[in-house]
Amino acid sequence: MPEVKVIAVIGAGDMGHGVAELAALKGFDVRLRDISPEVVEKAMGKVRASLDKLAAKGQVSKDAADAAFARIRGTTDLAEAVREADLVVEAVPEKLDLKQRVFADVEAVAKPSAVLASNTSAMRIREIGAQLKDPARLVGMHFFNPVMLMDLIEIIPGPDTSADAVKTVRDVSKRLGKTTVVLAKDTPGFVTSRLIGIWVGGAILAHEAKLAEKEAIDAAMKYKAGFPMGPFELADYTGIDVGTHASDYIGERLGDAYRASATLRSMVEKGLLGKKTGRGFYEWQGHKMATHLTPEMGKDFDPGLVMSLVANEAAKLLDQGVASAADIDLAMRHGCAFPKGPLEWADEVGLDAVLKHLLRLEERTGHPLATPYELLTEKVEKGELGRQSGKGFYDHTAKASAASQGAGYETILVDVDADARIATITLNRPHRLHALNADMFRELRAAMHALDEDERVRAIVLTGAGDKAFCAGADLNDVGEMTPVKVAEVARLGHRMCLDIEKLGKPVIAAVNGVALGGGLELTLPCDFRVAAKRAKFALPEVTLGLLPAMGGTQRLPKLVGLAHAKEIALLGSRFDADTAFRYGLVCRVFENETFEKDVKAFAAEVASRAPLAQRFTKQLLNAASTTDLQHGMEMEASAFGVLASTEDVLEGISAMFGKTKPDFKGK
């Protein structure tokens, strides 16, 4: 397949113009087509407004925004849209006959080498491509809404899809900056729509069985399980009719158990469609739900009742070879904002506990989806109960072994470049903008200590995955129902982690690639260097929530930027950009967005090239300066100088200086 340079997007609705905007920002030429000139004009206006907003926030330059908009050509002419396209992305409404007609028309005018992709969220690719002469070029490319923010693209080959078509879509997805999951089978609802339907349907089932009120279920899901929305709230937000249509499509192919519940069907008939009509499961005032959910509401409901149904269905997808356990969980974390994938969750709580939940639901409701799937019961019978037994859906003994060697973390990624002598720790909770929770605190401390002992490493870079966020602060969903004592304990975890960073013998560089808010900003403060991308934004917004910075921010910030700037930052809670952070002295370098990773690596290589023993002693003395009187500090300085004077590194440094060569420090 030739390299993709031109992308045609068919359908200029919310998904379509989102795909067009993202593709143009990433350098593709885009043709955006719809049947109505008014729809095309409106879509182009939304793209322009979105790009201007990104530029105003400093996430892209004004020139980059203008260039992206110039790369998009709106049209109502299908032939004009697809004639030069290397990839055609269909984003029309979820109506099978409509999609079939669109692809038949596209195939008639597209060049033979063009790959055809459907943004369907649930429909089988084999059905969509039933009228194509060459179904090998058709592949599912499931974006998530909003396209600019959601991290996942779910890729679904049909039974006739070529490997080249899959590779093309995967390569383009990566160029768009997305995480991808490629399914092994074309099944109704794929992974994400199938399982999110079970999640919402399971909540309705529990409510109909009078196990809990909807407010209790939603509150428990948010404040106990850590979801950004409860299932009833989500159903309202996305549209009751949308969920009902998807469930009915899946049910027509997999059986009545998957069809929308009578509750949903009745709501659609009454026009209670959720946020867009002002009323669904809840009353809505614009974009806000009238009901305010609190942790107290959910204190008596166990989210495991609903999650067990999702895990049961995920086990079925795994057993049927639709996707691996890791891909199922990754898809649900990145595409549906699950705090943990359903199989990860099952292993954590225990497969025996999942089985008990299902049996309780089956007895109470008689619903077929509550019948434990055979793979689950087999594992329980064999004693494969998850983390507690060492094996469940995952092999935890292998993960433990990997973790002991510096890998196997769940909230961070660790990479060591032995040649450059640089280690990179990447915060990796994209569904939460890398927000800090107790697991991340523990894993960061473990990784920092392991790298401090690793002789291959001279400098450590700390950053966030992707280009949206360094770290958005503490995960409020994770601490939402905690008592003051428990909240204070989480704060102490943060304190210990920051103190550990300060005490490391090796220099640590905070590479702020996006937003650094609250605890995210505080996480940078004990680092030895802070560098930022132009798009980076900083804030300590705790005062706007009635709180205060609780990871050492009140103590470290004044020492870095002075009392006046520290008060401005902490008492106002407003966001400020990278250039302001540089002016305040918070960051020492600001790099262009496009070259950020390369510039960070070059800076880290410069840091790693210095004498490690000298850096270790110098760091300790500098950190101690603010709490040590001058005379005592100078005595420590003299002692450290005497120790260093007898090291091999000093001889190497002096020899290299006179010989005009690059020193090769050994740390001895």
C-alpha cells in the first residue's frame, strides 16, 4: 500500500469533522464531504473554532492552526472528495443500508489502492462491505468521541480484509497519535461497544431487580470504582436512543439477551433521550445534570455486581478469540475510561468473588448474561483465582518477576537507554490524564529507587504519555469517598514520593509535555530540572476547590520562584503558560512542541554526560542549603570537595580538559 497523504472523511457531523481536524493537524491533506452545503459549512466553522481555541490555549501555534485549516477542503461532491484519497473514512449515521450505499458509491470513484475505513461503533465489517466488489480494502476504524481528546482507535478487520489494509489503518492511527487495538475477529459491538452496553445494561438490571436506586449505583461507580460517570449518567449523556439502537443491533445477531431493556425501550418511546432532550434517567439543565451525586449515596452498593457482568462478557470475548486479555483491558481503559480493564479488575478482586456476584444476580434476575461463562467457572474450579493465587486471566507470577527487573508496572512505563545512560519514567494513565493515585505513588517510588541503583543510568526523565498531559493532579475519583484520615494518608504517600525524588543520587528531569495541575505541578518541584513544551500549562487550583497544595507545594514553591510568585500561583489557582513558568524561574528550558522529545533527550544526554559522583554530592549540598546555616554548609562543602578530589573522575576530567577530549566518567 502507498503512503497515506490524503484522507477523505465522508460525513461532516461531530465525529467526521473531529477526524478531519485531527488528521489536518497531523499533516494530512483532508477532504471533508457531506450531502448538504449547510452541513459542510457548519462543520468547517466548528473546525476553525476548535483550532482557534487550541491556539489560544497554546496547545498549537497560530501558524500550525492556520496551516491545518488550510489542509481541509469541504465539499458536497463525492468524486471530488475521494478521487485523490489514499484513505477514505466513513463517518455517517449508524444505519446499515446507508453505510452500504456510501461504500458502494465510494468504491465506484476511489482509486483502486485506496483503503476504505468505517467509523462504525458496533456494526460488523462483513455486513457493511457486503456490496463491495473488493471487500479486502475495507476495515473498521472506530474513533471515540470527542476525537481530539479520546486516545483509542479500535481496528476491526472483516473476514476478507487484507493485512495491508489493517497495517495502513494502524500506521495512520499511530500518526494521529492514537493508541490502537486490533481485534482478531469481526463481532457485533466489537470489544468496547459490547462491554459498555453490558455495563449500562447491568446497572439497569440491578436497578430493576431493586438492588439499588440509580443514584446509588452511579455514585458507587464514581466514588468507589473510580469511573468518571456512572452508567445511568453516561446513558443520558450519549443518548438513550443511541444506546438502544446499538444494543438492538447486537441483540439481533447474538440473541435477545443483548437487546435493550424494556426500560430503555419505554424511554425512547416517550422521547426521554437524556441530555439532548433535557430528561432521561435524570433531569438536565443544558450540559449539567440536575442531580448532584455524592459519595454518601453510593456507600451501600457494591460496584462489583455490575462489573462482574462486564468481566463475564469479557471472558467470553477472550475465549472466542476476539482479542487478548491485554487488548480487551486496554480498549476499555483507553476507549471507555474504565479505571481498570474488566479482566484486570476480576483478577484483582478474585474470580471466586466475581462468580459469587454472578450467581447472586442470576438467582435474583434470571437474566442469561448473569449465567457464569464456562471459562470463568473453569478457572475458579482450577484455583486460578487471579492475583491472590498467582494466576487468573493473567499470569501474575510472570508479572512479579518482570517487576523485580524494573518492568511490569501498571500505572507507569519505564525505559532505559543504556547507550545514552538515560532512564525515562512515563506516567501512563491516559484515561485520567495521568492523575496520581496510590498505585502510581508506590510504583513511582519503586521505579525511582530501582533506577537509582542501576549502574547503566546517569539521569532520569519523568514525563507523561502522549502530548496532552504531564499529570492532572490527584485522582479525585480515587479519593472521593475517603475520610479525612485516609486523604491525609494519601497526601503522605505523595510527601514520601517527593522526598524520595529529592534524595535520589541521580539528577531527575521533569519533562512537562502538557498540563501539570495541582499534584502534577507539585510532582515537578522536587525534580532537579523542569523543562516544558510550549503547549504546557501549569496551575495549583486547589484553592478554587477549597483545598490547599498537599504534596509539599507550599514549602518548595517559594524557594523556587520567590514568595510573591508563589502566592500568585497558589492563592489565585489560575493557569499559566510555559513562557510564564520560565519567567518565574519554575522551568529552566522551554522547547518547541514539534521537537520536544528530541530536545528533552538532548538535554538529558547533556546532564548524563557529567561526573555522576560530583553531581550526587552537589545535589545534596544544594538541597541542604536552605535548611543549613552558612558555616555548617561550607564545612560540608569542604568535606565533599576533599572526597571528590581523590576520585578517578577528577583525574579523568582534568586529563580531558588539558587533552581537549570528551571525558568518560566512570562514577569512581
